[in-house]
Amino acid sequence: MPYNILEVPGFPEYKIFASLYKGVRNHQEIRKLIASSNEDIDIDFAFLNADNILCLQQLYSALFRCFVDKRNGDMKARSIHTEIISDMSPLRNIMEALSKFGIPSKGQTSNMIALKVIDNNEPVKKEDVEKVAASLDDLLENDDAGGLYVTDASLEDTANPRKVIKNYKLGNISEEDKDKLIRLVVDTIQLRGL
């Protein structure tokens, strides 16, 4: 299964497993499992609604913000994975952020980005990452297609610019002006709360 291991400059202690899943059919059940807080179920991932992600720069911006907040003791969420979703959002309310930027509550299928933070200064072991990938393949139902590499091209394919403009409250910016849209979204993530 294709996946990326992302690294954020300035935070060598974190490696981030990332994979894009298209056409996930059981996203509503996964959302309910996570919300149930059942301790027998270990779903320790950040699931992002891929409709809201335009490019890797946006994803890196939220990760950077999350790791800065963690380092400074300013995390608003209880887990680093929830904090990533919260930091992706321009909203201060964590529940609203999860609703708009996390696993969708509606629709027959969903495109999702699965992230798992691996807190380790050592090189990531391939067998450990393969276990993460296998657990996601077992959890997410998308016609056994599995995950895809998270690239600017794959994100552009799944992004919904109209939804991004609405969720980031960017007014009447043109969907066609991708560079400006990306710049505004990244600025919104970095400047939120200042």
C-alpha cells in the first residue's frame, strides 16, 4: 500500500505516516467508533476530510502549528491527532473543526487522509510502518483499493475548492486562483488565534 512518511522541519522527533484513501464507504461507522470512546478500540489516527486539503503545503502548515503548540504546552485537544484536525481549521471550537475537517458525517463515500504521528528520534522501521498501513487497510473500506501517496496532484484531484472557500470563510475569492487560495488558507492556519 502506498504511503508517505512526512517530516516537518524543526521537529525531527516526529515522523508522520500519511496516506490518501478515496471512496471510503464506512466513514460514518468509523466516526461513530471514534466518538464512542470505547477503550477496546484503538483508532489512533487523524482522519482529515480530503475535500478541504488543497496541497501538501496546507497539510505541513497544520502539522507545524500542531507541533509548535505541543512544544509550548498550548494544545487545545487531548490527543495530538485531534490537535492536527483542530489546527487545520480556522475555527477555535474543536467540535466544529472535527465536524468540518475530520471524518464527514454524511455522504455515501468519502475521500480521507489518514495521518499517524510517530514520536521517535530514531529512523522509522519499515515493519512498524507496514503494520500501520495494514491496520488502515483493514479498517477503511474502499473496494480494496487501499491508500495512495499524498501528493499535490492527488490532493488537487480530491480537493473541493468551493468547500475550502466556505469552510475557511474566504468570501468571494475565485476558485480558479489556486495560488491565492492556497496562500490564504496557509495564512489562516498559521495566524489563527494571534
